[in-house]
Amino acid sequence: MKTVAIANQKGGTGKSATTHALGAVLAAEHQRRVLMVDIDPQSSLTEACASVDTSGVSLAEVLGGATPGTLTLKKIILELSDNLYLAPADLALAATELGLVSRMGRENVLKKALASVAGIFDVALVDCPPSLSLLTVNALTAADAVLIPTQPQAVDLRGLRLFLSTLDNIRQELNPELHTLGILPTFFDSRLTHHKEAIGAMERAGLPLMNVRIGRSVRVAEAAANGETVVTFEPKNPQAQAYRELAEEINQWLSNN
Ligand SMILES: Nc1ncnc2c1ncn2[C@@H]1O[C@H](COP(=O)(O)OP(=O)(O)O)[C@@H](O)[C@H]1O
Ligand SMILES: [Mg+2]
């Protein structure tokens, strides 16, 4: 099993939408066994999988806090559709985050939990909270690779630099093998000069950009409100196609690694 963290400390960059769409396409069209892992206390990915009843248990019971969790990861995993599974989040993860601070081996808690299901899934996609919190550090420590959804505008590029330097720290201190899949421009509108300028600035700075751009479409948000991704909600939508291209790239990487 390979683990991919979908991360950026900024909120609203399309992390959860990307995790969901990527998971759905890898499962349905590439026959990968996919575990989506929601480690955001705000639980937007879990909520976007509307059909699931989490019965009140979440990753919080697996990760624990100041003391180890009481459930195994396997116990909380929900089947969403063929090949597609979810480890749900809830607000209790906020307490996990606080409790972990005083825990021995606090950066490795998620990594250990994921190791327990490594034989069952081909890939785990970890949807991170919008912060550089200990939960995000856990995801980046567990991950083989990181994908960074980013809105292409100047204000977000400053945050992006901070995030990239955090990745360097993670490599130095915790996870030397962490691979950067790339920066995924989201909410991209090719008619907007400031978007094109931001992409140009990233290219000139030699930042690792993905080839795919995800555009803005109200259908992406509508799909989430409907418990789906745009890929099934409106398969011919250009953003559905963009997510398929992204999944193609990630599928290639999975095959080669
Ligand atoms: N490509 C898109 N076009 C339009 N709306 C989007 C797109 N991607 C995400 N959204 C919406 O924008 C909001 C933030 O996206 P989300 O994926 O939750 O971001 P994050 O997880 O980075 O905070 C959500 O309401 C989501 O449905
Ligand atoms: Mg999110």
C-alpha cells in the first residue's frame, strides 16, 4: 500500500474535493483498492460521503490522544462503493490533536495505524486539515508522497512557500523518503490574469507543478452537497475530466513505485 497525503496548510484549496474525486476515479476506473482517510476534525470529506453512517466512531478512537486509541483502524473503516473505503473523521479529532502533544512517538501514530491495513488496500489517500498541526505532521510522516492543491494567486503562494519548507523539515526530521507528487492548481481560471501570473511565478521559481489544472465549477460543490464527486455527478463536466487526468497521473505513479 502507498500512502498519499493531500495537504496544504491553507483552507479552501480543494483538498477534500480532490481526495474524494481522486479516490472515486482510482477505485472505479483503475480498480485500485482505495482507503480515503479523513484526519480533518472539520470532517468535510466524511460529510461529503453523505450516504455513510459513521455510528459515532472515527479516527479519533483509533489514534487516541494522550493515551493510545481503543479501536483498530479496521474497525472504523466504511465501505462506500466497490473498492472505495473511508476512515471517517469527527470533531473528536480536535481532542486527539491536543492529547497527542504529550504522547511518546506522537508523529508516528497514524503511520502505525495505516501499517495495520497495508495488506488490504493499494493506496491510502489522507485528507489533511488546513493547518500545520500534529495531525498534518502525522499524515506527512506516514506518507510516501504528498499532493498539494493550491489556488493560483499571490496570497496563496506565500503560504505555499511555508508549506514547502515544512516538507523539507519533515524530510530532515521524520520522513526522508517523502516524495512531492506536485502542486495541483485548483479553482484555476485561464481568463484571469492573476491566475496565469501565479502559475508563471511558480514555473519560474522551479516549483514542482502537476500537469493538470482543476478549474472552478459550481458542480464540484453541488456534487459534495449531494454526497458525490463531480466525476459521477456530472461525468462530462470539464472538472470531472481534469480529475480523471489527475487520477491517471497518480495511477501511473502507483504502478511505477
Ligand atoms: N474545483 C472546484 N470548483 C468549485 N468549487 C469547489 C472546487 N473544489 C472544491 N470546491 C468547493 O469549495 C469548498 C472548499 O473545497 P474543499 O475541497 O473542502 O477545500 P479544503 O479541503 O482544501 O478546505 C467546498 O465547498 C467545495 O465543495
Ligand atoms: Mg478539507
